[in-house]
Amino acid sequence: MTSQITDKNINDFILSLYFDLNENNYEMAAIKRAYRDFNRTLQKFPSDENLKNTIRNNWIEVLRYKIDELVNHSFENQEEFTLWHQATCCQLRIANDYKLSQGQAQKWLNMTLKYLFVFGENRVPGISANYRFFHIPIDNIIMKKLEKLGIPKIDQAWSRIPDYDSYYKYQREVRELFLNRIPMDVEFELFNER
């Protein structure tokens, strides 16, 4: 007797181990998982649970609205996408009295987009249309790997990148180094190297 398990069954199993898919909502699963990728960098975050939930929910609403924009629009070029990206980071940063740094905002947004792409077009219709424009998530792992390829690390910790210009300078350097490739393809490959 041979197994009837499909690649989809296996893929669904692996995704369910990493993401909270209880709500059967891929957008929320990506947002929540990406939050876990940077939330340890939140300094002096309120201890009051109600306040924490309010702050997180404000950020999540920004992301949900902006992701809806993304999947329902095909950007014409990198500049148009980057304006959307900058506006999204800005809205995340000012959504609460507790402010995110540019480094934290980019990590949450870029990882959310990466996870949504991993879920695939069948689960997240429209996510592939703008993939070629996505920015790579900047963190210590990727900066170390890119440094070996000639891109100097950012002077401060990724989570403390203060402004969009500093952030985007690094993104431009990545695009220039991999001129004929999709930066996220390169990021996937570099991150998966052991």
C-alpha cells in the first residue's frame, strides 16, 4: 500500500507548526508570526495587558488595511511600491503613543509580506503580483551574510534604525548588488544557507 498524502498535506502540516492558523486567516497568522520576529526589541513596553493589547491591535489594523491595499493593487514600478512601503512604515510608527523605530516597523512589515508570499497565491490571492518589489527584512543574520558579499552593515542595530532614509539606503545597495535578481529571492537563498 502506498501513501495518499499529498505535497499540499505535508506543506499544510509544516505551516501549521510555525503559524497560528486556528482562525484560518492567513493574513493574521503572518502578522502575528512576524510580530514575534521583532517584539523582543520593544523596550519599556507597557506591562498593563489591556494597554499592550490596544497598542498591538492599533498596529495590526494598520497592517491589515495596508496589506489589503497591496494585494488589490499591482504597482507599476519599484518607486511606487517604495512610496507605499514608506507610508506603511510611517503609519505603523505613529499608530500609538508607544513609537516603533524604523527598524522595528520594517522588520514587522517585511516579514509579514515574506510570510504571506510563503503561504502562496492560492491562500493569499494577489500576494505574488508585487513580490518583485518587496524589500528584504533587515536583521543581524541577513546583514552578516550580505557583508560577506560587499554590503557594509548598518552602523546601529537593525531594531534601532531611526529613519526611512537610513533604511532605504541599505535596500538600494541590495538592489544594486543583485541587479538582475529579485531581492527577496536572494534573501530566501541567503537565509536558508547553513
